[in-house]
Amino acid sequence: MSLYDDETERYLAEFRPRAVQPLEPMPKGRDAPLLWVAAVVAVVLLAVGLLWFAHREAGRLREAANIQPRKVSATRAWRYESTLALTRLALEDGERLESLLAGESRKELPPCRGEQSTLSVLAKE
Amino acid sequence: MRTTKLTPDEVRSLYKMHGAALAAYACSFGLDHASAQDVVQQLFLKLLEGRPLAPHAPVAYLYRATRNASLNLRRNLRRETDLHTAELWFTHPGGGHDEVLNLQNALKELPDEQREAVFLKVWSGMTLQEIADVTGTPLNTVASRYRYAVEKLRERLIQRFRR
């Protein structure tokens, strides 16, 4: 580097960058406790929600597992039970399921057997 | 690249040594001095909070980070500092307001790499070899950048310089 550039460099070095304020860390988290409380509340709410949901589902499963055929055949509520219950019933007691389905189908379909059935009446005519 | 966390004392020491030069450097991207100080403070506060950085090149990292943050802020603010009414980000023992403005304007006209070389060499006190090491640039390239920068500055400042 030429002498002239050295001189330029010395001239440049005469300038000093303007001073800056001292480095001061920002006060750490006045809002931190609030954030913690919000986080804890959120976690608690989530846990309560999960427990409630699990409890409800467990109740449903228990109910479905305890379906009694006579109760089912006595009412039409079986329609609204889950397929899980019907599947379970089919696995445990196929005959009961058959009778249940037959009983329910008779309520829905016109009678086609017996002396007073629609088919018999039509046949006589 | 291996990184490490600086201790708070190391961060404060770096700030003391390079904070003012970095703020001036940020100003050279068109920020006012208050915004430039904010940029530099934020950068160092992140280091204080434990952000890791490459241990062998903290100063180079600081300059690069300052440049990026300044350009981002400048883009967001969408404002330009008027070259003629710009505030001063340097001081001069002679107190010459025009002299300082002259230098600032000349610095702004330099390409980024040349300006960085000048700041690192003149106001952060690094040798060309150190600059080459920390920026990962060949020494010859750094020397050229610095030489061209000084030539341009001399041309710009020559009238004042000859007095």
C-alpha cells in the first residue's frame, strides 16, 4: 500500500464511530408468570377434556357390551346402538341375533306367513 | 460449522469493542443512528440470551448479522435517509460536521464488501489477514477490496484531505 494510502488510512482512523448506549438486557419477562399461568390452564383444560372424552367413550363401550337381547327385542332402541354391539352379539350368540333381527323385521315388513298373512289372503282370493 | 456460546462477559467485551463501529456500519445501509443502535443491541442481546455462533469469527459474524438486519429493517421501514441532511454516525476530533458527512456519504457509495473491509480494518482494528480468516475470503481479495475502497474514499475526500 502506498504511503498516500497509509495517510488516507490514518485520516480515516481519526474519525470515531459515535458512541452507543451501554448494552442493557431487556427486563426478563414481566409477562412470564402470566404466560406460565396461561400455559398451565391450557394444559389442565386439555387434560380435563381428554378425561371427559375417555370417560364418555368408556361408558358407551360398557353400555354396548351389556346389551341384553330381550331388552333389545322389546324396544327398537337396538337400531340406534352401535354396530359394535351387534357384531359382539353375533359373535357371542348368533341365534339370539337371528331372533332379534327376525322379530324386528316382522315389525317392519308385511306378514307373509300364517293364516292371516297378506300372502294367504291374496292366495285365497 | 462448530458453534459455541459466548459468556456474558465475552459478549459485553465484544459490544464494548465493536458496538459503536457496528452501529456506524448499520447507518451506512441507510438507517438512522437510533435504529442502527437498536439493530446492534438486539444482535448482542440475542448473544446474551445464549445464541451460539462460530467461535473463530465472532466479529465477522457480527458484521454480517448487522448488515442483514439493517437491510431487513431498511426494507421494512421503506424510508431512506437523506444523504445531505443525514445525522452523524461518526465524530471527528476537529469537530468538522462537513468532514464527517463527507466521509459518511463516501462510505455509503462503496460496494458492500469494500465497505465491510474498511470497517473491519479501520474501526474494528483487524489486520487484512484476520479479515481474510474470519470472512473466509482469500487474502489477496481482501487486500484488493480494501485498497480499492481506500482509493475511492481518498478521491471523495481529497479536497478536504489536501487542506
